[in-house]
Amino acid sequence: MGPSYSGNVKVLILDAPQSMIDERRRLGLDGRDEMWDGVLHMVPPAKDAHQGLSGEFFRVAAPLAEARGFVARMETGLFRSDHDYRVPDVQVRRPEHGSERGSEGAELVVEVRSPNDETYLKLPFYAALGVREMLVLHPAERTAERTAERTAELYRLAKGELRSVAPDADGALHSEVLDIRLRTVAGVLHVEWSEGSAQL
């Protein structure tokens, strides 16, 4: 009898059979898959809390992006090459960065955290593409032990690296790309801009 596994297990498959890849495509399970320098990363479907926060943020961000001359997209590939791309939950890009395969550049990417995901490992890739900001959103997943808050982290490009941005005196993070402020109040993520605000 082989070993038993419990919980989430990372799996590395050397030379995955084409039939497995084709089956994932046929079932629609490959929409979030990424290619990291020729290595396929099969990303599981997002949970409800993840998708909820991603969708809510997109509904707020899309009109703000358009007002600034940008284009907002959900779960669209951001490519360095056919064999090297990532799929952020949300991205804000210039219109000319759009292509048939997805996007060839972005001003802002948004990654919504899932347990044991690879969010922070993507920082060098996004920096190498010249992404100005990366926003990391944490959904409020409730467990028997605690109720989590929706929170945000912001990284900004400086000297070729995406570096963590500290909140201001009010505890807010300021995205220069969208000109919005984000902060957590009583477990709720507040987004503010010059003409309005929203709660996520």
C-alpha cells in the first residue's frame, strides 16, 4: 500500500500526457492554467470567496480604468512568450497591449489569494514585463476558528522590482494606476476614488 495524503498536495507531473491536457481543455478546466518558462502550471478552479472578491473588484475597477484610457480584463493571459505567461485575476492595460492571445503588457495586475497559491512567485515575472503595480487581495474565508478580513497589499515597480508599498497614516494604500485608495474597516475592504467609493 502506498502513502496516504490528506489536505492540499502539490503535484509535479513530468511530461504530462497530451490526453490529460486535452481532457482539461475539453472540460473547461484549463482557463486559469499558466506556462512558466515552458512548464505548465495547472491551477485548480477558484473557490467562491475568491471569485466573489475578484468579480466585485472588477465591477468597481473596470469603469475607473476606462475613464483613464485603460482596458480592464478578467482572467486573461499576460504573455512574455507562447511558453511563458501568467493569468492574473484582473488586469488593467493600455489598449495597444491587447492581442489575439491575450495581453502583451499591463499597468496593474490583481491576484486574489487562494491557500497555497503561487501569487508571490509571480512578482519577478510581472516586474520583468514592466507592470507598474500588483495588487494582492485576500478574501475573507471563514473557518471554525476565526473570521478573516478582506485585506489588500500593494506592490509598485521600483528599480526593476515590484516592492511592497506601505499604507499611509490613515491605513490606506494608494494605487497610482487607478488613483484609488484601499483600506480595511471592520473586515470590509473599502475602495475610494475622487468621485465615489465602494465596499467589497
